[in-house]
Amino acid sequence: MLKGEKLKKTFKTGILRSKTISVLNDVDIEIREGETVALIGESGSGKTTLGRVLLMLIKPDSGRVIFEGTDLTKLKRKELKKLRLKMQLIPQNPEDALNPRWKVYDSIAEPLKIHGMYEHERVVEIAKKVGLKREQLSRYPWQLSGGELQRVVIARALIVKPKFVVCDEPTSMLDLSTQATIIRLLMKLQKEMNTSYLFITHDFELAELIADRILEINSGKVKSKN
Amino acid sequence: MLRVENLKVHFKTELGIVKAVDRVSFDLREGEKFTLIGESGSGKSVLAQAILRLLPENAIVAGKIIFKNRNILELSEREMRKLRGKEIAWIPQSQNSLNPVLSVGFQCAEPLIEHFKVSKRRAFSRVFKIFKFLGIESKKAKNYPHQFSGGMKQRVLVAMGLSAEPELLIADEPTKGLDANKIGQIIKIFKKINKTMLIITHDLRFADKLSDRVAVMYCGEVVEISPAKDFFSSPLHPYSKGLLDSLPSRGLKPIKGFQPSMIDSPKGCKFRERCEHSIEACKKTPPVITLNDRLVRCWLYAKRREIEKNV
């Protein structure tokens, strides 16, 4: 369903942008329909970069991302925007990912509004699915706890019924018990919607428990791990 | 070595009184690694801050904190300054606690210069020794915090805490934001440090590998104190069990419900509404039950003990 071929990405850092860091070095990756692939690696190993490249939120220097037969690297912005209905990101830190001046309801409804398919019922339905209470929808992000905010960003990502979701350490900021709740929720929704997950984490035990396959990223290369 | 007796820390806020720490008692034994486990908002950081009297002014503190036969809560601010860093040192939670415009070496030498009035040179030579012990190259001493990675900054913070040779080290969430590899390194370093340590964490796996004894906090109260080995093999309090069961390796089973607010927390046992075993008695304040070298604040064990007595 989704394939990354020979992906390369370098970043320039330092004063005068003189240093070059190679983050992805000829990465090949495939994610099949309905499966959960865990991506593990140390901090700074390029997990997040790879996730974002696959979603074309960061353009790779070279290589191709093929999603359902289309090469995403060749698409124009507008065409890519349409495909965003099928691929979504659940970010690591929900506090930073939500607009502090918007009510939670508006943040969840935003993807529908962007694509001109806003329906009030769909917002209410997804909020219920992720376990948000009706009155919480009219609150602002600062009025919710970390676990509740995580539910909000999950709702926002899943409201368009995507085929492919990158979960970027969705529980690393949460308490243990809340972490278990959120992961159970993600797994339940995956079954209902038949979504594929790329689950980025540095927790090997967690990866072992939830993933069909585990990939490890290390110095720009991705290797499969049993 | 350190004894906390019936400690209460309450905060006055617009919404009411927040009972961040409520009726907490425990003691630290010489040389042990004592871990305080709890979820965010359970009051564990506040408890540690109370020991060093680092709390904001709106905190109302009652009870006793006895350190070497002195009640810390009764010391003057001047005496407190002498004590902080020299007798009890604090390893802060955030790696942003480092001063961005001072070299890390100087920041580690500062407690020595401050407390022992030694020359900068002698202070630095001591800092180099600590750096070596913690696996930081001594030439890095003149570098600034932004030149360090998260794991290295954490080591610098540990070096800062160690520099004046305190008798007690308090580490607040030393693994926050670090990945599994770095956590492993911190565990090694902590094991090497031969001092009494009070470690605050929500990372159970970290606590498991490191601690001698564990205290579990829930909603401002200590609900269980056990030797680490017993705690991880057979936790006593239902909340402790729930916490352990939510680990991925133990089935990833969440505890139902939410931690109650500290402003109007339920009367009686605060875990009652989330507990599978709750009984009528739980509406009353649970007693602290001693079982060998373990403590648990739960009615279940009170009942059990009564039954045993009657038999």
C-alpha cells in the first residue's frame, strides 16, 4: 500500500549551514494494508524524519514514496492535499499540535472543513469513539489533561478515515495507565477502520506487544528486527 | 537518616485548597536508593521540594522532616542555604535547569566554591574527578549546556549534585525525555554512586532496576512502601497492581477512570472509585497496615488481619 524507495534526506546545520547531516540514507520501507509496523530507534536517529517523509510533510532529497500506486514525490501541492484525506499524523506532543486559541471541537473539525466536507455529526461521532465527553468539545486545550489532549489529536487524525497513519510516539508524554488506555484505543480504532499504522516509539517492549513487524532505524538505515 | 512524619503540603488557590501532599510518613535508611513512584500530579515532586524547602510561598506546610536530628521545617533560611547542596543536593527534573551562559564546569564547581570557600582551581580539579567518574570528558568542562545532548546534560546535572559531596541526593525524574539506551546509562551511573538517594520517577522499569525500596504515591498520599523486589513481584495496594499491569510487558491493562482532583478528592480511600476490590469500609479513611517490612494504606489488609486474628 505504501512504499518508500531509496529515500535520502540530509539536513544542513551549524552557523552558515556548513555542516551536512545525513538522516536517511537509502531507506527502503513497505507498509501493507491494515498492519502495524513499529519503528524503533534512539533519539536523533531519524524516526520522526522518516515518518514525516512518508507523509510528504518533509520532501526527501531523492527517492520515491509510492502510495496506492502514485508517486507522491511527483505530485503538486494541490494533488497532495487531496491525498491527505488518506494519510494522517498523530503527533508526539499534543499540546504543541493544537491551536491554543481554538476550542477542541474546531481543531477536530478542521480537516473536514479544509476538504469542504464538514458535518457536525461526524465530529460528534469521532469524539465519542475516542472517548471524549460532549462538554469537553467546547473547552480549550489548556483545560484538558495530557491524555485527553492525546484523544483530541487522535480524533483529528482519524476523522477523515485515513488508510495510513503515522503515530509519532503518541504516548511518550503520558502516564503509564493513560498510555495503556490510549494504545488500547488506537488498536481498537485500527480494527474498526482497517488503518495501517507506522508506530514510532523507543519502547521496545511496547513495539513487541502491538506491532506485526518491528523495524529499527540506525545511522540512516532501516533494518527489520524480530 | 531522613524521617518524614505526617507531612502535609497544601496550596491555597482560587478554586480551593489543593492537598498536594497529605499525611505522608516514611524514612530513608543510610545508603539506600529509595524511589518515589507516582503518576503526574500525584504530588511526588512537591514532596521532594518540601524536603529542600523549595516550595512557592503559597504552600502551607505541616508535619516534620527530621534530617540528622534537626527538623528541616524549623531551620532559618540561612541554615537552609548551608544545607542545600552540601548535605542534601537536588538533581532537578528539567535539563533546562542549567544556566545557558555559564560553562558546565563552572556550574558544577559553584557549590564547592560557595560552601567550602575553596579556590576556583581546586574546585575545578574536583569537578574533573567527578566528570571522569560519570564518563564526561574533562575538556568538556568549558563547554556550554547547548553543546550537550540530553543524556549528557543529565550527567552534568548529576555532577552538579555530587560536587559538594552531599549525604543525600534527591533526583527528580532523572529519565524524563531520555530514550531506553540513555536510561540504561543513567542506571549504571546511579548504581555507582554510593550515597543515600531519593529518586522520583514515573518510570517503573527504571525504578525496578535501581531501587532498594519503593514508595507509591497516589493523589498526595503514600499508599504503599515495599522493598523493590517484593513490590515488583507482588504489589500490595490495588493501585500498585494497576500500575504494574499497565506496563506493556504485563499486558498493557489500563486502570479504569481518572485520578481525582486534589481539591475535592473523595473522602476515605482516594482510590476507591477506581478500585475493583472496594468495599463498604473504603468510605472511611484507610489505616496504614504494617506487614513485615512493608506498609500499605488499604482496608483490604485490615480486614484480612482481623480474620487472621479470629482464626
